[in-house]
Amino acid sequence: MKTPLAPPQLDAPDHLGKWLERAFVAGIGPWIAASHSEYRAWETFRFQTPPEGFTAEEWWHVVRTSRRASARRIPGLTDKAGTPFTFNLPDAVLETCEAISREASGQIQASELVTDPDTRDRYVVNSLIEEAITSSQLEGAATSRRDAKEMIREGRAPRDHSERMILNNYFAMQRIRELSQRPLTPDMVLELHRIVTDGTLEHPEYAGRLQDDERLRVSVWGDGNQLLHRPPPVAELPQRLEALCAFANGQDDAPYMPKVLRAVTIHFMMGYDHYFEDGNGRTARALFYWSMLREGYWLTEYLSISRILRKAPSQYAQSFLMTEDDDGDLTHFYAYHLGVIRRAIKELHEYLTVKAMEIREVQSRLKGLPGEFNHRQLALLEHAARHPSAHYTAKSHGGSHRVTIETARHDLLALEARGLLERFKIGKQFAWRPVPDLAERI
């Protein structure tokens, strides 16, 4: 993996005062303000043209000193040397935080598909499945989305390690919804780790257990022998986890922080501290969702953050490294992950717009058929029209809409009676599939 270039070290600190004096005498404060607003890491900062009389390295040190002067410390959350992590709030970060609050906490008009109680559960289930799949794929799961969705909807047992990872993630996301209004505790973190790693670890006894043997300490590696991150010693993990829970619950004396940044910070610290033998990333992303829901970002349960991260996994890793390389400045991590959240929200709204149009089209066509269809039947017919080889069982249909198997079976039998589905057997179980000419009948 290509890692971001580490910033240059200041060999002669006594020169810094002279550089700062030159900068302000030359009246280039606006240059500093612009650099602070853009908030580039050294990886891209070095390609910018510095003010006259400065090298790129000298100018970096001037800007970095200015950032440090305005940085906000996060008490209780420290790096391996015991130095508190810091962050700044440049305009781009503040604007994105405001947009996410507006778009994910109900301050704008959301699609009726996720506000109508008759249809919202279908989209919750879809999003939980999508996040479970892509979060597992980020950590190596190799199962098709079709097979994974079938496993979850049908309630069948996983057939291999990859499917077990995905099913575990699905259970964890369901548990997050149940725990979203409870304070975070170390026991809760351990419970979530047990859920996401059940049956997937090389050493099953390490599920839900902090690393406690320094000789077996897990580091983060890239390609081959490329060491990306060495986490803190195992002896510090219990105390560090206590501090993280206090921060997550707002029980600290940290300066003001937009709520979404608290969730993103939890995500970062879980990856930085690396509490477990395996499953750290999945647990981190689950706790991100817990924090977002706890802070009132209700739309989060419809988002798949991991699907965005999976499109560029190296950028995901680099966002961690840029923060660590830049003396624990979390602003770099914030900027990247806020962008991911915005993209996920945008894609959700685009998806819901398309789904609403499709459902309206099917509803329009179904008006010519005798009788009425409930919202679950309309959703199934819309899906069946686009997936003529799909099949449905009472269990899968009930699981998709969170209704009893009896209610689901009644839906399917009614559609069969109207000539839109045909029944067949899978083993000893009845299933239904679209009739060959379903589209024409609709």
C-alpha cells in the first residue's frame, strides 16, 4: 500500500521564530489563513507554491505552528506517548458537520419511504444487510452480495467463514439499534466484539476479550512486511477503553465538538488502540453507528458507510496514517470521514428517489388488477418484476418487512391466488417465484 509521505521534521527549532517573524512582517497572514482553511496534509501541501522567500518545508512549519496554536485538545484520549489528540475546525469541516446534522437528523424532509411506518422497516433491513456485507468485505470476506442477502433473508446457516462474518455483522448492527440509547461501557464494547467475531477467530477464546499478552500484540500491516501502525501496549488497554467510553458518553471536559465528530473520533480511537486480536475495524464501525444514533442522527440506520469505504480502502487507511504522522491532528481523519458520510447520505436519497418512482410505477400498473395490495405485496411485486428469477418464502418475506411468518404466508398466498406468483418446494419448504409473464400481467 502506498502510504502518505511523513511531514518533515524541524531540525533547527530556533529557526522557527525567525520564519514566523518573516511571515508576519511580510504581511502574509492571509496565506496562513488560506492554508488553515484548506487543511492539506504534507502529502499534498508540499506541491503548493509557498510565499516568496520560503521553501515548502519552511512554510509547512509556519502553517503547522499556526494550526497547533488554534488546536483543541481532547482530554483523556492520547497517543502512545501520552500526548492528547487535537483537532481544528476549519470552514470545510464546520460546513460539512452542519450539512450532516441537517440531512441526517430530520431537519429536512426525508423520503416518505423511511418516514412511513408501513414501509420504513423494509429499508432498515436493506441497509443493515448492506452494511453487514460491505463491512465484512473490507476485512476480507469473499461472498457474493446475492448469496449473503439470501442467507440473511432466508435465515439459513452460514456455509463458510465469509458468510459467518457477514451474519455476525448483521447481528451486531441489530444489537446497535437496541443499545443506541444506553451509555457506552467496556462490557458493551466486549459484547459487540463477541458478536462480530463469533466463530471467525483463529483463537475463539479471544472473542470479546482485550489483548492481554504483549508477546501476541497485533499491529497493523500493509503489503508484505509493511508496518503501518504499532498500537499502545496491552497493559494500557483497559484504562484507554475506560477513557474512550467516558468520551463517548460526553463525560469529559473536552472543548465543544460537533456531535458527528464525537462519533468519528470513536471510530478512529478504536482503530488506533486496536483492542482485539481481530475484528477491530468491524467493531469500530459498529460503535460509530451507535454514537450517531445516540446523538440523534436517525437517518444513519439507513446508511452504509462501509460501502463507500470499500470503494477506496487505501484512502481509508491513509486517513488514519495522516493523523498519526501529523502529531495526532484528527482534522485529517475528520475531513475524509465527513466526506464519506455526506456521500452515503447523497446516495441514499438518490436510491430512495428511484425506489419511490419504481413503486409508483408498479402501483399505477396494479390499479388495473382486481382487488387491493398492501405495501408489502407492492414491494415484492416491484422486486419480482425486476428479478424474474427470484424466489420468496414466508420466512424471507416476513424477515424483510418484520412481520410474522403467518402474515407473510398470507401475503404470498394472496399473490398466488391472483396469478402473480407460483408455488414450488425447496426441500420440505414451500417457496414462491414470479410467474413467467409477471411484467405483462402487471
